Amino acid sequence: MASLLQSSFGLLRSRLSRRIVTWVFFSIIVIEGVIFVPSFHRRRQEKLRTLEELSSEVLFMIKVQAMDGTTPENLLNSAANSIRPDSIIRGVSLHKADGTVIEVIGEQPEILTNTVPANGQTQRQLNAKGNRYDVAWPSDRFQDQYILMVRHDATGVQQEMVQYALGISGLVIIISAFVTLFTMVVLERIVIVPVLYMRDDLKKAGEAVGKNVLPNFCTTSSARQDELGEVARAFQDMYQRVWQEINDRRRAEIALKEEQAKSEKLLLNILPPMIADQLKAQSGAIASRFEAATILFADIVDFTGLSAEISPSQLVSLLNDIFSAFDGIADRLGLEKIKTIGDAYMAVGGLPMPRSDHAAAIVAMAVEMQQVIKSFRRNDDSPFHLRIGINTGPVVAGVIGTSKFSYDLWGDAVNIASRMESQGVIDRIQVSASTYELLKEEHHFEDRGCIAIKGRGEIHTYLYLAPKTSKRTPRPSDPDLE
């Protein structure tokens, strides 16, 4: 019983429980009150009628004396002498038929004579305090000669009715409390507990969605066949669908992000990051002019002849290893690889982000490329050789076309750099006069003189030797060039 009470009163912490229990409690009180009030009035009337029966003796006595011819003044005196001392009658008044007072003994009744009918109906009145009860008999009881009024002491009736009201009220409260407690117990089992379980399930659902797990709902084991059971099952079905949709969308988003990352990586392998961002933000051709950029062309000497000695897959794999090493150098020095054409490699410094040391960075890359190529060997264990050409000048760089686009360079400076390579010397770095003018203070060069360039005539060129680390000018055969 104690655990039942504890469980039931624990439900009062629920706002819904408090509201329902409050309405049940007061509804029962109102219903009991509606039933009790008429019963209270009937019982009080019955008690007052009992008082009236006692005063009927006075009525009978006065009627007899009035018929014997007793004077009106002596009627009440004789009646008063016959009333016992402990009688509840507190006063008697005799009136003429027209309402004139003849005699009053004790307390004066408060009934007005003009309200007493003459048709045989007895007039009754309870005072405001409820402790006095007046009864008036009409004149037809005395041959239309007198009106008799009797005042009764209703204090006992009043006290008895108070006790009766208190008893009934206590009984109503006990019944209401019992019914309320029973309602709480039933309410707990049928409504509140399932509702609280569903509330907990909603919290679990909110937490589980963020954690991407399928929770164990409290209502899962419910086998209820009523509306609450249907709601619980509908909620579980809905969460299953929502959870599946969220997982499907999450997997789709992950797959989309992976594909976007692949596409982004592929795009960045083709274009510089700045140009890739411009291409995603706008449509059409992208082109920018750069007043000073240094272009490098490198060609692997006699690589084409190697194709007859090894299989195509070996050839491509070897070329990929070599160019990947060149790519690493370009990334480390902050230079931009433009493209590869067969066994030729093209890179540029000074774009798409302008930099003042573009010529020095390109020459540094060329030196490292010559060192790296020595680590690769032909089938006969002979080393590979590079021919490198460098030129500095204005160029236009950008992306054109709508498919298979790439970042490319245009301008006379590009053509001259290509000629520097094709007209160059094996295992040497040939630079144009413009590049030489930018680097002559920090590096040693060998003056090669003028060479004939197709479409440009004679051009003065130089062969790179080494940085100016000493006062002595190194020659091509110096160890510093190895």
C-alpha cells in the first residue's frame, strides 16, 4: 500500500497528472455538493417540522379555550401556564384576524400578519441567524377570529445541521479523495506512464539522430491495443523511416563530398588553385597578362628511342616517375607546372601569383632537375640527359574552351623559351638575355654568343654555370656543376 501511495503521489510531479487529478477531485466535490444541498434542506425542514409538532399543543389548547368563550386576553396566559419550562417554545403572540396584536408572551415572532393567508395555509419563517423558527396559523383555524404565532428555539436544529453538514462534507472529501486516488492509480497505469515513456522516447530519438544510432525505445515492448499503443507504434515507424532517410542522406552527402573532393583534387591537378576558383565562380574564358614571368622548357634527350627497347607500360611508368619528381621540385619551390608534351616538361615562375624572384626560382628548379635526372637509368645503366631552356618576358596565361581545358601560356616569351631548349646544349641550362640580366649579379653564366632562332633571327644566349659563391668564375668542367 505504501509503495502504491508513493507511486501515485509521485505522479503529482507530472503537470498533466496534477491537472487531471485536480479536475477529478473538484468534479466529485461539485457532484456531491449538488446532491448534498437538497438533502441538507430536506433534513432541516424535517427537523423544523418536529418543532412545529410540539407547538401544535399550544394551538390545540387555544382553540379549545376559544371555543369555550375564554376572553382573548386570557387565552395566552392559560396556554403559557401549560407550557413546560424546558419547552423549545420561546414566544407566543395572538392577533385579531385583521392583524391587530392582542397579547404577546415571551419573544415576539417576526412573521408579519399581512403575509399570513386566510385560506388555511400555515406560514413558516426561519430567521437570518437560523436559531429561531416562527410558525403562524391563519384565522380559519379559530373561526376567523384570531391569528396565532409561535416562536421556536431552533438552536438545537442549527447545531444538529452543522454537525450533519460537517459529517457529510467529511464524507464527501473522503469519497473524493478515494476516487481521486483510484483515478491516479488507473491514470498511472493507463495514461501517464505510457505518456512519460513516449516523452523519454522523444528525447532518445533527438539524441540518437545526432549520434546516428538506433535507440532502444521504452515503448518498444508495449503490447497495448488502445490509442496510446497505436501512437507509440506510429512514432516508432515514423522514427524508423526518418532514421533511414537521414542515414541515406548522410551516406549520399558523404559520397557527394568524396566525389567533390576527387573532382577538386583533379581540378587542382589541372589548374592552379586561384584559376580553379575563378573557373568555378565564372563561365567563359579566363585570361590574365603578366608583364614578367620566367618560362622553363626541359626535354629528355633521346627518350623516344627508348620506346623500342621497353614495353609501353614500362615507358609510361618511367616517364611518370621522372615527371613526378619534377612536379615535387615545382611544388616545393612554389612554381607552376604548365604541361607535359611527350617527353618535354614546361613550368613557369611568377604566375598566377606574381613574385619578384621568378627567374631565380626557375633556375633553381632547372639545377635540381639536372640532379634528379641522374638518379634514373636506361636499360644499359647509362644515365638520362636533359636539355633545358629558360626565357623571361611578358605572357598571357589563362583557360580557354569548354572541355578538356588546361592552364596554358601564350606569347613570344613562350616561343623563345621553347627555342632556348630546342637549340640548347645537352646537360646544360641555356637562358636568354632577358633572364641573364635578372640573374647576372648572383649567378655565373657562360656567354654562348648569338644563335639563330627561327622567326626571330640572331638571339644572344647564355649557359648557366653556378651561383656566385666565390670570386673565381667556374667553367663547365668545374666540380660545382656536377
